[in-house]
Amino acid sequence: MKFCSQCGSPVTQRVPAGDNRPRYVCGHCHTIHYQNPRIVAGCLPVWGEQVLLCRRAIEPRRGYWTLPAGFMENGETLEQAAARETEEEACARVRDLNLYTLFDLPHINQVYLFFRAELVDLDFAAGEESLEVQLFDENEIPWSALAFPTVARTLECFFADRREHVYPVRNEPLEALRAHFRKPL
């Protein structure tokens, strides 16, 4: 950030009085510009024994498979964001959303939340951000072609929890994802 969104004057980065972190502060109108993490909301859409995945048509990780998810917009709830992203990416409608996994990714200033959800029907198709959309049984999941560790971990948890018919809300730390996947996030 170089200029104040309130008055257009240059900003500098400093720790404002009463704060403990560097912030962008306008030298003219003294507005403090807070930068907060972005929230990514998505769904794990289920139809019977299958889950719906989207093959990404956009970067990052174009061509890799993912759960439908994206950035939350102002003025919507987490559930609304997850359902909207599912409709945008998979042209699919979902119901009975239940918070399932939560991942804090402070190194990229993001928080990921996935909801378990039931597909309303089999009327789905690739949206603008997807190359294709497909239902997968557990043994058909393209594990080596999944776009993100958060998606892989959500799927792993789901299939393990499905065997027990218990779906706790999972909040796993970044370190667990790194240790589990042994690759950079």
C-alpha cells in the first residue's frame, strides 16, 4: 500500500499508539489501514457415497482437482459464501451445510473453512473457474492431482469419519498439514 484510500496522501508503515503491530498510517488524515486475513469458504458436496470435485481452470494449480471454494464476499455469511462458490464453480446447489474443517494459513494470510453438504440433485456442470466437475468414489479420488493440502486433508478426514458416522468439526494447525504432506503449502 502506498496511498491512503481516504484522502490519497502517502502512507507509511509504523506501529500506531496503542497498537502492537506495524500498520499503514496516513501522514495527512491519520487513518490507520488494517489488513486482515482473507477467508476462503467451500463445500465438500456429497451425493450418496460420492463427493464432487472440480478441476481448476485458473491459477494457482490450474488443472488440479479441488473442492469448490473461494473468497468470502462482504455481506454474506460463511454458509452463503460456501454455497455460492459451489454454484459458481460446479453449477451445483447444496443443502444441509455443516461446518467441517478449518485451517489457519498465517503465512499467506488466509483461513480456510469447508462445510459438509448434500447435493440437491445431479444437475451440475463446470462453471467458469472449472475445466470439469465430477463425482468420485473414495477409491477414485485423484490424490496425486489434488490442488491443495487443505483439500486433501478434508477428504481424508471425511472418508475416515464416514466409516464411524461421526463428523466432528476439525481445526488443524498448519504444522499438522506440513508434517502430514511433507511439502510446502
